Amino acid sequence: MATSPPLSTFGAGKVILLGEHSVVYGHPALAGPLSQGVKARGVPARKCQLTLPATMSRAQRAQLTGAFLRAAKLVGEPPVKVSLDPELPLSAGLGSSAAVSVACARMLLCAAGREPTPKEAGRLAWEMEQEFHGTPSGVDHTTSAHEQLLLYRRAPGSSDVGRGKVVDSPRPLRVVVALAGERSPTKKTVGALRERQARWPERYQRLFAQMGKLASEGARAVEAGDLEGLGDAMNVNQGLLAALGLSSPALEEMVYRLRGLGALGAKLTGAGGDGGAVVGLFLEPEPAVDQLTRLGVRCFSSQLAGPRAT
């Protein structure tokens, strides 16, 4: 073994503030890393292996093991035994598979005696993400690997990972993430949208293009410290997501609940469908988290960018 691996590595979850779904069609999306994610723990071993909890289904174990081994082969299969400790709600549209991929990629690189730079970790994580999603947009693992707010874009029709421009904020960018309803399988939601887009391409391309413009406008608002402008863009984006058939009564109810608690803007984040995650932009998120928690809502706050309290 080239070097003993660290006790643990981390892969951040992500939240898309603007531009989910349209990013698949080549338009920009504004995404940021969550403080919650997935930890990978590693110990020296005779061979490279991933241990998984027995509670996972056989299909889940097979997919995750296959993704791990695909990345491991690219770094010489270092002799390390890796286990996972998720801190993030899984299958909620918060980039849990990307967080797993980045955490594993960093562990494999460290175990191979290589520097786990964002570029190298992102390259390995991309290999794992393709096992999970086939043709992912790349926004999830790129945001996780760089752990910065990014305006991300992939060339239309490209199978390669896109590029992310770092978006700096002079003000703290703080959000509340709340779960609502029962989340639909991503493949089902994305597939239904693809069918509608193929049937009425001009109509849907107009909506995707508008979402991309909102993402760019939102990035400029962040850089200017205009959180109210960012919040308004999020509210408009939610309307477009609903027009695309991606929202639901459960998600809409949570959107309006967050706005009622003081969110500058609120929208679904991720695939959408019957349920999933809703993100709200707050100046002071703690009171909203306290109230939602008392009501039994699964939620948490996170800072995506900007200066942090010392």
C-alpha cells in the first residue's frame, strides 16, 4: 500500500438553486454544496473492497460495488477496505450518489498515494456516476468535488463532464432544505419529461432556455449580494418547473410553507415528481428549521457560499 488512508474522506451533497432538468439539455444550472454528505472510512486491507450494510437490497449492493470497482481499477485497486457513513437523506434529490462517489474517489486516491484534488476526485467520481445514472449531467459530482457554488454547464449532446464557474458571494448564502411527500423514481420523472419534450420540442425548449437564463441571472445576483433577486429567480423557476409537470401538491405545499416562514425564494430541488426536497433561501434559517422540526418535517439548514461566522 502506497500510504495509509486517512480515517475518513467526505463527499458533499448538493442542492440546485436554479436550472435542474434544463442542465441536461445544455443550459446552465446554479448549484451549491451542502454541509451534509457522505463519509468514507478506510482501513488497510489485503485487497481493494467496499463493505456495505446488509439492509441494502441486492440490486443496490451490486450497483454500488460495481461503481466502486470501476473507479478503483483506474487507480490500481489500492489495498483498502472502505465503508460508508451517510449523513444525507438518501434518494431525496440532494446528490447522495455523487456524495458517495466523491467520498470513495477521495479515499481511493489517498490509498493509492495520490493527491485527492477536486479535478482528480471529480474524474473518478464521474466514472461511478455513470454506473449510477448512465448519462448524468455532471452537475452533482462536480459541485461535490469542488465544494463551491458553481454555475455549471455541459455542451448540448455531450457525454463528457461539463464545466463549472465558481460563483462568489459577498453575503452568506443560507438555505433550508425540507423533505415533502414520497419521492418518485428519478428515471420515471425524467423519462416522462423527455417524452413530453420530444412531442412538443419547441415549447419545452423555450422553457428550458428560460430556466438557463434564470440560472445565469441568479449567479449575477449572488455575486452582487442581491439575495432578494436570487430569491425571486428561484420563485420564477418553481413556476417553470410546475409548467414542466415536475411539481406536485406535496412539493407546492412545502414551497409555500417555506415562503410563509420568511424564505426570499423557495422551489423544489432535484428531479421533482410526487415528492422530494424543497429548498428555501433565508437570511436567518434557524427559526424556520425549529418550527418545521416541531411539526415533524425532516429538514436542515446549510450555508452554500459567502463569509462564515467566526
